[in-house]
Amino acid sequence: MRGIDLFLNLAYVTYVVAPAIKNELWLRILLAINAIAFSIWGTLIGNGSVIFWNVLFATVSAFAIVRLLRERRIVVLPPDVESVRDSLFPAVSNRDFLLFWSLGETQRITDGSLTVEGQPVARLFLLVNGAASVRIRDEEVAQLGAHQFVGEMAFVTSQPASASVRITQPTSVHSWAFSDLETLNSLEPRLVAPLLRTVNRDLAEKLRV
């Protein structure tokens, strides 16, 4: 087989194989090989258009390959954040969880209320550690600890707080604005779906108590 035919056939083989590739990284690699083979073939036959467009396509594929490789790098979570992920979102990758987590903010609170009964709620709170007291008409009805949500009823129903939740000891609290979660859900619903499942499960457990 002549060299010119070798590169042309290599390019066509990649065309045939590509539809069967489900992994995006390997598909990009295959398409880059395809473009390189066509570029070499174009060089051998002296066709400038073939060379230009396939060099351009190979370059685009190369950038995509680099992006995918960067995304696959191991993401290490801080111990307290990893504890939350393992406890509440075990099926979510570190990378996706970090993207979702970074949308909120963490505060160290020693005293005060996260929600006030009858008042609007604008944020969903998660106790990373510490403790809080749930009070209705100033009577304690429950206590909350690490990895429990506050404001989830308001998040789900858009109603004012059904109870006051007061911090009872120094506590790390991570929170997300409802508006940010709604925006993220419209742009990347796969990142918010695990939160919705976890919040509904947490809410169901509290209602059973």
C-alpha cells in the first residue's frame, strides 16, 4: 500500500470507529488522529484546504483533550468537607461536589438564630459541626447536630420559617442562597439533583420524628 493511501485509509478507519466510542476523552483522541491523518494526506497530495481545515480541527481536539485531562485530575477535599460529602452525597464525585460546595459560604457561629419562626428564609443552611435548637413558640421541639439541614422546608415550599433554629454551641455552618441554587439548577441540574434528594430525605426523617 502506498504511503498516501495508508494515511487516507487510517483517516477513514477512525471515521468508522468513532460512532462506537462512548468515552469523550478517547473520542477526542480518535478525532485528533483522524485530523492528523487527513492533514498528512493533504500534504502528500498538495491540497492546502485539506491541510488547513484538518490542522485547525486537530488543534481544537488537542485543546479539548487537555481540558478533559485536567478535569480528570484527582480533587482532594478538606477533611470537614469530605466528611459532609461522604455522609450526605456519597455518589457525587469530589470535583462535582466541590463545584456545588463553592457556590455557598462557611461561617463560624457562636450564638444567634439561623431562622426565625414566621420570618422569610433566603438561605439553606447545613451544620458542618456543632449543634442547634429547634424552637416553636419558644419551646424546644428538637435538637440538630452535624450534617443536618436548616431551612429546608422553606427551600422546598417557599414558605416562611416554620420554626426558629438557634445555635447552642460554636458551630460551623455552610449555607447557600436560594437564588444561587435556583440559578445553578437551571444551568447544571445534575449538580443540584443530589442536594434535592438529600434535603427531601432529611425533611422526611424530621417529619417522622
